Amino acid sequence: MQVAKVIGNIWATRKEEKLAGLKLLLVQPINPLTGELYRIPLVAADIIGAGVGETVLVVGGSSARSAAGDMKTPVDATVVGIVDDQDVDASVLQQA
């Protein structure tokens, strides 16, 4: 599972049948300790109704397919939660 920021929406009129009805978001992974953006953005299926600007939890691989409702759904990432808040122990950051 990773933390990401929703940075946009993706629309695809023509797509694989199993993707019908799934909202697609563009998400940017973030470092949960520092909040800094890292890696490249990715497309994730949204099953919970997240929106642009929200911080979300994203799962990948078989967990993404399972969360999307069917192990045969062709997704690599699925948004499974919206982060309300987080609390990070600052002493961990100082040791790193």
C-alpha cells in the first residue's frame, strides 16, 4: 500500500469491457514521512469516490484487482482509502 495525491482524472471512451463503470484517477505517490512527491504519477481505478487534491491510499498488483471487484479486471493500482489525517513521530525523521 502507498500514499498518493490525486492530481487529475483520466477519461477513456473506448476501453476494455471490465473497466466499464470504473472511474480512473491520475495519482502521484508521496513520501508519507515528508509529504514530498516521488516516483512518476500512475493511473489508478477509484472505487471510493476520491477527488483531485485528496491524499489517498493506493494498493497495487493482485490487491488492486481484488479491490476493483474481480481478479480479471486489468488494473495495476486501485484507490482504497482517503486519508483524513496522519501522525508521524518526528524522532524517526531525525534518525534517518
